[in-house]
Amino acid sequence: MVDLQALRQAEHGRRIRFGYMWALFCAVLWGLWYIPGTVVWDLNPFDTMYADIAATSGDSMALVVTAILITAINAVTVVIALLVWNGVLGNYGEMVRTAKAFKPCSRWFLFASLFGGPVAILGSYIAMGFGGGAFAAVAALLYPVVGAGLANAWHGEKISKRAAMGIIVIIAGSVTIFGGGMITELQSGSIGWMGYLGGLMAATGWGIEGAIADKGLDVSSADVGLHLRFIAELGIWVIVALPLLYLAGYNVFSYAIQAFEPLTMLMFAFAGVTFGFCYVSWYKSFPLIGVGRGQGIANLYGMFAVISTILFFGDVPQWTVLVGGALCIVGSFIMFSEESLELETLRA
Amino acid sequence: MSNLPRKIRMMEIMQDGKEYWNYEVIEQTMKDYGFQGEFSRDTLNMDLIELAAVSFIKEVDLKVDDEGVYKKGFLLHKYVITEDGKARLSEACMNAI
């Protein structure tokens, strides 16, 4: 006689582990994304583009216009990375079907792209351009609070005390990691209000995006949904934002053409792959463990951003980084160790 | 042939409120889309698991697959659509057509 309940629990445990695994993949890749995201600001043509626009329209405008072009090219490489991904999975047919089902599915991905692209990713790039990768990463750390709160309010997603505690500890750890660096950046006066605005856009944008996308994801597949979301974002940039900038007198298209040089393209390819797959993992974790937990674990990206900054830029970590990193790990273990049967269904 | 996204089609198969084994729904869905192979089958099973996680369908029975109708030695789940699932489906299908 086979113990059915034991088998059932084992199978259920596998589902939860998969969900956490996807969220963790997301964190690692997300942490890596800050490398190309920061480097690209110093490459051709963005350094000259920034200087040119700053000379006529001021620093703030230069920052926003340059960030829009960078975000738009970022969207192009993410769409290409996902084309490969969905091609391998044989999902093109499903993509067409999901896109056609506008009200139940693709409508939500369109909304998600509005908050994810022009709000969150643009905000992140603005923060990176202004205060560097570390500042941009810390500024966005609060997004799971927004995401978990909205998922609870909109679709009654359960947040256990334990999950809430884990999220809080991870946020505390992440803030500690960047605390030291941020104080230095603040003292040197390199962060202005635009940088803060960018950070705020990232935190609220990603939180809202997660909660909205979850609504479309409950009846569609994550790989497909995400791809549609990025195609929609690309549309917003190419059809709306860039032409508007062009009409306003900023020759963004000539800068876009200049971006076709090996090093710049290599950085965007790196950004597309890390960001595309970080996003796939993010979306895949939501239906398995919920928006709150998925975003909470993905928030470990703060720690991975520090590790990749050390590896690629050679910045030596301060003691705050070690304490903060330890807090992040403790927080995620609080969430991992949750009794998995509590997660049998994700919604109340 | 169905023009609906996979998960919506699977709920549509179950919309009569009867209880279905996962392999029954999967088999029908594979026929609808002309899918073949184990990868598609496992993908569709994952879709069912995700639908259950958001309470659109719920598990009512389970047994071990002794005969290998789906995957020998694995658990088979019997599901029924929930009120939430029906509500989401009616919203989905009304607008998808």
C-alpha cells in the first residue's frame, strides 16, 4: 500500500521548491544586470549624447532622454533573448493565441509593461546614470512590499506572518548592504532629486507590475506572458516615446544608430540575456509561490548585485555589506522554511 | 483546434463541472492543439498545477499511476473546476471570441 498523502506532499514540496528556485535564479541574474546597466552609461554614444543634451537642455533632461534610449535598446535585446527562449520551448503558437485573448490575458501584460517599462526600468536606468548601480539597486528594494500588498488587496493572495517577516528581514539586510555606500554617495553630493525619483519609480513600478501581471498569468503561461509584456514595452518606446522625443528636437534615432558598435552592443546583449531571463524566472515563480514570496526571494538581487560589483568593478565591500548579506540570507531562510502545506493554495 | 490560450482551453474542457483526471484533460488539450511528446504533456500538467495553485480548479482525488496511463509510478490528480475558475473562464471566453 502506497502512502498517497506522503506522495502528495512530496509532489507539493517539489512545486514550492521549483518556485523558490526560479525566484533565486531571478535574483542572481538581476544582480548581474547592474553591471552592463551601469557600464553602458560610459560607452559611445551615450556619454556624448548625455553631454550634448546637457549642454542645451540641462543635466536632468539629458539624464531622462539618455535613459529612455538605453531602456528602449534594453527592451530590444530582451525581446530577442526571449525569442530564442520561446522558440526553443515551441511557444510561438501559444504567443499568438495569448495575444489574441486580449481581455483575459494580453490586456494585463500591456498594463504590466506600462508600469514595468516607462516607470520601473526607466527609473532604474535614471538612478544608475545618476547615482550608480548600488544606489539604483537599493532604491528599488522596497518593491516587494508594494507587490505583496497589492497582490493581497487585488486578488486576495495570502501573506503568512512568516512570509511577511522574511520580506522585512531581507529588506533590512538589503538596506544595510547599500547603507554605507549610499551615505558616501550622499556626502559627495552626487545624488540629486532625479536620482531619488528614478529609485521611487523603480520600487513602485515593479511592485505594481508584479501584481498586475499575476492577473494575466493565472490563465496564461509565464514565458509567453513575459514576452508579450516586453513586446508591448518595445512598442511604447519605438512607437510613442522615441518619436515624441524626436519631435521635441532630440535626435534620438541618430544616437540609436551610433549604438551599433561592438562594445556597446556586447553590453546590451549582456543586459538582454541577464534581464530577459531574470524576468522569465520572476514571472515563473509567481504562479508557484505567489507574488509576495517570489518578489521577496528575488530581492536577494541586492546581495548578488554587491557580489557582481566586487567581481567586475573590484570595489572592496564594507562591513555593512557583510552584515546586510547575512540578514538577506536569514530572511530568505525564514521564507524557505515555511510549512509548505500552508502554500497549498496561494489565494484566500 | 482551439484558438484559446492553453490554460483557458483546459478550464473550458472542465467547465461542465464534472471531475476529470489530469491525463484526460491533457490528452484532450494535446489533441486540440496537435501537440505531441512528453515535453508538451509535462508542460500541460504544469499548467494544471498552476491553475490549482490559484484555486481555479481543485483536487478532489488522487491515485498512483500503476498502469502508466500518464507516467508510471507518478501521482495522478483528479480535478474539478471551482466557482472562481468558472467566473474567470466566463470572463475569458466571452471576450476571447
